[in-house]
Amino acid sequence: MEFAVAAVGGVGVGLLLMVPLHWLRTHLKEPLLQNTLSLLIPFVAYAAAEHVHASGVLAVVVVALYLGHRSWQVDFATRIQEHAVWKMVSFILESVVFALIGLQLPYVLRGLGPYGGGQAFWYAFAVFVAVVVARFVWVFPATYLPRALSARVRTREPGVTWTSPVIVGWAGMRGVVSLAIAFSIPLTVDHGEPFPARNLVLFLTFTTVIATLVVQGLTLAPLIRLLKLPPRDVYAETLAEAQAQSEASSAAEARLEELLADRRNALPQPLADRLRTVLERRRNAVWERLGTVNEETGESADATYRRLAGEMIATERAVFVELRDRRRIDDEMLRSLMRRLDLEEAAAYRTDSG
């Protein structure tokens, strides 16, 4: 009953908080404040859920799913900054957690009590096998059952072979979340007595994480090669991206002509043409990746464009630095100009994965 209340309550708290928190994110206009808020939101959701004795983890997950799904409603500057901030924070936190848990391992081993080393090893092996098998038990039904029940799923995701769920099942490496949950077990029970077998649970969690990372992590690539899993269809992905971009560009072009027809939006012809050129460039960039390559360099037209754009930006950047060194512009102006070039370079060198 306590588990059910914690689970349902955690989801409920997340549902209550997600809309007002999203409203606050979208009404803050300063990227620094928005990113500060994004760092505080998990703590707010967790603390609110724990205050009513619900699951703080589930509350954070619900809020994060909602905010992530609607991240497009936040301005671009916040998204660019937020992506870099969270990658760094995630890396640091995971590294620190693994380091701290590694430091705790000697104490955990000494606290196994009646469980000897050999017995604990066999327990660890059994738990590892159970974790691996349990993942396969739900991956296969989760792969085939929706296709058996829904024609729309079969149409949207055709041609699934038995090798795909095998790869997904074997890719069940555990990590820092499992360790953090295990270490959240209290030291004592309600009556003040030590929590039974707590150190054994920590030991089994640690060995399961290490085993999945080492065994499954190191064998995943050979397994993919052994099963001859078909590679990504880059051509089909690029074609789908090009079609999506074409539809979006057509809509944007119609909107642009509608805006320019209004006298309140009158622009000099060179500026209006520049808007059309930028739009056409976005429309053609993906199609160019499907075209022929340069016979001299082997590059596509899009790759050549990005390389030349990079050379131009690098030249401009060098001139700005030289002007700063000659005291013709100050550091604040240099930072502003550099940021503009950085954004242009990021757009020009956008990776295929986005």
C-alpha cells in the first residue's frame, strides 16, 4: 500500500507541477534565469513529492517528460545554453556518484556480515542473470504485441526481425540510477534496528551494474556484427528529413509572402530577397546531401558549402581578434561579435544527428 501510494502520489505531484513550471519557463525571457530554473526544477518537484510522502523520482520524471516535450516553446538561446549546461551537469554528477560509490565499496564488503564472499558472489551471479533474462521477457512482447494488435503500428514500423529485440534486450546496461536508488535505502528501520541485509543489496547492485557495463557493454558491438543487423538507411533518413524540410519551407515561404504583402512589414528589396535566399538555402541543403559529390574532393555540395562557410567565419574571427588587440574594439564588443559567429558556425556545421 505504501508503495502504491508513493507511486501514484509521485505521478500526481508531477502532473500538478508540470503546467505551472512550464508556464514559468516560457515567461522568463532571460536565458540565464531560465537555465537556473531548469537546474532547480528537479529539486522542487522532488521536495514537493517527498513532503507528501510520495515518490520524488517519479514526480521529477513526469515533470521532465512534459517540459522536454514542450521545449520547443522556449526561446532558442535558452535551448542552446541548456543543452550544454545539462550535458556538463549530467557528466559531472554521474562521475561523482560512481566515485563516491566506489569509495563506499570497501565498507560495504566489510559489512556483508553472515554472507561470505563465495555466497555473495553466487548471489551476484544469480541477480545478474535474472536482470538480463527479465529484460528479454518484456522486450519481446513489447516488440511484437503492439504490432499484433494495431495495424497502424505495423504500417508505421514494418519489417521488424527477431534480431532487433535481441539487440535491444542485450543493451540493458545499468548505471548510476540503480546505484542511487540502492543507496537511498535507509540505514535503519522504524524501530532503530539496522536495515536487514542493506550492505548485501548495495553489493548486489554494484556488481550488477559493473557486470552489465562490462559484459553487455563490451559484447554489444560484436553481437551486432554477429547478427548482421542492417545498418541505418542513411538515404531514407535523409530523404525523410528533406521532405519534412521542404514542407516546412513551403509553409514559411507562404507566411513570408503574406507578411511582406502588409505595408507595415515593408522591407527594402535586398533584405526581402535575403529572407527568401536563407529559406531556399535551408530547403536545398538536405536535398544536396542526396546529390552528386565533387569529383576532386569527394564532398557533396552541402559539405563544400559548410567547409567554405567555416573558412569565412574563421577569417572574420581572426580579424575581430586583431581589432581587439589593436584596441579598435573592446572585449565586450568582441564577445558579442564572436557569439554571432558562433551561432552562424553552429548552424553551418549542424551534424546529421541534429
